Amino acid sequence: MFYLDPTYLLCVGLPSLVLMGLASWYVRSSFNKWSQIRATSGLTGAQAAQRLISTGNLYGVQVAGTQGQLSDHYDPRDKTLYLSGNVANSPSVASVAVAAHELGHAMQDADEYFPMRIRTFLVPMVNIGSNLGWILIMAGLVFRLTGLAWLGVLFFAGGALFALATLPVELNASSRAKDLLAQTGIITTEEERHGVNQVLNAAALTYVAGLITAVLQLLYYVLLVGGSGRRRS
């Protein structure tokens, strides 16, 4: 229904598509470029992760493989760092950057980093709201139940709040990664530092794009429901 609305397509759909497309292209372009540059330490992503675990005294954190490309992540539920094959097995600047970033999340978990705790708390709301929010809005507008429609908007607001909470978590993990790689000697040259910065900064842009998209979508629904309420009154 809303996705066929020309206003939605022009003000939310198209800008979101462009933003996410550009961010995704920049991430892949940066990763592919620095995947071709070997780290002088000669460590693969998995080996760099193991060194950082030992250096950071992250007892109990494990390293495991995962399918897909750029699907690397840290799961606080089982204290496991999951690395994709092209990161785990490659001794490139891009690989050690990604591995260190995910270890940054493990450090946040160990430190009980407050923004990370907020993001974890919001996960159930976002999982429910992403499916239920638009249904409540549509039902509220169709049956002229403005309160129900605003409840749907509230669920969507949880998604925007999650995107906002995610940004400092990711930026902090990247900052930790840069410090870890330099302190442990996994990267040593100015070229390597530049490569790590480019890979991690490109990844951060995807979260900026995600936040802008979430805010645009929320504003659209606020204006839609608010405009409908004013017309009825």
C-alpha cells in the first residue's frame, strides 16, 4: 500500500535506495581494494583475531567460520567471533581490519559498554515492530482508528532508535580496532593504517545510511498518520 505511494517512493524509497546502494558499493570497493594488499605481519584475519583475544585477555571468546561474504560478526550470546572465509583465511589489510573491528565488539561486551547494552535491549522491539508496525498503521488508517495508527508509528520509532543506538557502537568498535592493530604491531606502515581507516570508515557509512533511512521512514509515517488525523477532525 505505502510502497505504491508516489510520495513514499520519492521521499523515502528512492533516497534510501541511493544511499544504501552507494554505501554498499563503497564498502565492497574498499574491501576488495585492500584485500589485495598483504599485511606486513603476514597474519590472516583468524590469526589476528586469536592474537587480539590473547592480548586483550578476552577469555572465553572463540573464533569460528561463517558462510557468505562480509557476513562477519560477533555474537555476545555464545561469545563467538564469526569470520567469513575470505576474512579468516586471508593475510590482507582488509581482513585484519574486519577481524579487529569484530573483536572491538567482544571488548565492548566484556566492558558492558552502555550503548551496546541499549542496542541489545532494543532488538526484541525492532524484531516485532518491523513486522507489526506497518500492519497497525494500515489497519488504523483503513478503519479510522487513529490511536492504532499512532501505535504502529511508535513501533517504527523503535527501529529508528535502534539505528541511532547502533551508530556509536560501530564507531567505537572501529576506534578500538585501529588502536588494537597498531598496539599489537599487526599493522605498522602508514599505507596499512590508511587501508584500515578506509575499510572501517566505509563500513561505518552503511550505518549512517541506515539511520537516515530509518528516520526518513519514520517521518513519512508521522506525516501520513498526522495528516489523516487532521483531515478527520
